[in-house]
Amino acid sequence: MMRFRVDVTVLPKDGVLDIQGKAVEHTLKRSGYSAVDDVRVGRFIRFSVEAKSESAAGTLVDSAADDLLANGLIESYTYKLERIQ
């Protein structure tokens, strides 16, 4: 078995209103960061997993993200695997 660190980023899908993102964008612009645009606010989730291969770890992460970590109707996710042992 191999052990992987998993970093999952969950963000609102394009076209979904992101109220938090708009609030952060407004505050940044009001604070002088006028070049900032299209702010999206999401979640970052880190965990480790044991699997027989990187592919098996990816399958497990996809399953967990689809079932629990992201709402597929309004959110998308990406992840990064890093072998740690």
C-alpha cells in the first residue's frame, strides 16, 4: 500500500452566483486593489489516504468528493495527490 496526501479545492461552478466571492471582490476593490476581478470563494480540504496505486487513490478521492465534499449541482472540485510513503 502507498500513502498519499490529498489536497482538494472546491469552488462554485462557473455561472453560479458566488455571494462571498462578490463581497471579497468588492472589499478588495474598495481597498485599492482595482485590478482584482472574478473572485471565487471556496473550500480547501487536506487529508491522507492509503491505496494500492495513484490511480486507486484518485478513484477514492473522486468518490469521496462526489459523495460528500462537493455539491455537484453548484460546485466543482480539483485535487492533487502527493505520495508521502
